[in-house]
Amino acid sequence: MRQKRKSSFKPKDISLTIESIGAGGDGIGTFEGKSVYVPKTMAGEQVTARLESGGTDGYKARLLDSI
């Protein structure tokens, strides 16, 4: 049986501006040159979000606060 590889990703709180809305309805901003997908946000909104996972296509984040 294969062992699961531990992820080196560590959650991080960031502030960003939601630039657009994706096809799935999540707001999309950028952090360190990668897309950040934040549910329950609107284009133009400034938010604080927690990066919860990341990959080559960007980050998934959880909304913490709307600034």
C-alpha cells in the first residue's frame, strides 16, 4: 500500500483584490503570480483570505473578511 505524501503547503492569510469571477462562481484574484479562487466574493472586492491549498493552477482560499 502506498503511503500518502505529506503536503508541504502551509496555510497563509493574505489580502487581495478580487479581479474577476470564474466559471464556477468563485472570485479570482492573484498572489505571487498565481490565481487565487475565493468563494462568496464579488469582482472589485478587497478581501482577507486564507490560502488552504495550492497547485500549479493556483490557490484555493477561504474568505475571512471583506475589507
